[in-house]
Amino acid sequence: MQKEALMDEVQACFRAVFSSGQGQRVLGQLLIDTGYFDKVTPDNMHTVNYAKDILEKCGLDFRNNPDLVGSYVQKLFELRAK
């Protein structure tokens, strides 16, 4: 199996696991536990990068997708308004 096909399969698995309500709760807890929402320091840099890797494997690559970033920011403001 070629590397690109394998990565597509892995991404599909990650999306399947984390797209359910329970999976999203688990993903949210993983992001909290890895310090994703904290200020990045030398001590937590590796775990924050790991959280970003998990998001990328779910197809949520914020660094290379301005539309996804825009949707994310819009949702943040909608949540804040409630």
C-alpha cells in the first residue's frame, strides 16, 4: 500500500472515531489534557504538537486551510455570545 493511500485510510479511521458525539467528547478531553488551549511553553510543546497531529489526522489541518480557520473562529464567537 502506498504512503498516500495509507494516510487516507488512517484519516478515515480518525474521522470515524472522532465524528460521533462520544468521540468528540474524547477528542475535546485529549485537547485539554495535552494543553492545546494553554500557552505553549518548552515543557508542553511536544504534547501540544501531538494534539495538532491528531487534528490533522482527523482532516482538520488549520495551518493549510483558511476556510476551516474562518469557520472555527466564527464558531468561537457564536459560543461566546451564548
